[in-house]
Amino acid sequence: MALGPQWLQRFNFIERARLERELWDAFERGEPIEQLVEQCQPGFRKEVWSTTAVRIRKIESMMRDQQRPGG
């Protein structure tokens, strides 16, 4: 029965990666990602998108800060 939890963990990882990619794609299209997160139904998607939105904004800020000094 040990294969059940491993399979579920792998599925969870794959599904999480797919959902993260969806939000990254929306960000790259210029969509308001916080608004998309707010409109999500409570559940796994909202959990993933909430953490991904924070990560996207953090990376966006770091990239902006790196571009400033070099002009």
C-alpha cells in the first residue's frame, strides 16, 4: 500500500506545477494575477495560485531592482 501515497504525491506535484504554469502564463499576458487569485474558488487551485502570486511578485521586484543600478 506504500505506492498509493507516493502516487498521490507525484500527482499533487504535477498538478501543482500545471497550476503554477497557468498563473505564470497569465502574468506573462499582463493579466491581473491577484484578481485571478481572488476570483478562484477555495481549494487546491487557490492555495497554489496564492503562493505562486507572492513568488511572482517577489521575483518581479528582484528583477526590477537588478535592472535599476545598471541603468
